Amino acid sequence: MIQTIDSIAVVLLGRGGYSSAPRHQLERMTAAVAATGRYCAVLSAMVDQGEPALPAALDACAEAGAT
């Protein structure tokens, strides 16, 4: 099966934590990648602490049509 760009999603991962600065930086990077319009979904997720957790982001990618 050959993937087209329309079926590819990107998840940018952060570690989470108590400071809001890294979260805001991750949100800016996510917005910049999403602005390219090249992927069916561009999401951020937290590995250690915070929301959305990685499993939820992966579910959202599947719902957006990523394969």
C-alpha cells in the first residue's frame, strides 16, 4: 500500500510538566507544521504529563484518516 500525503499525520511530542512555556512552544510548532497544509492532521501530545496524551492524539489521527 502506498501512502499519499493526504493519509499522513504528524504528532509532535512534548514531555509535559508544570511550566506553560514549553507547552506554548509546542503549540507554535504544531501550528507552523499544520499551516503547510501537507498533512491530514497535525497534533501535539504529551508523553509524561499533560493533555492530550499520546494515545488520544493517535486516535485523533486515525479519525482524521491517517493510515
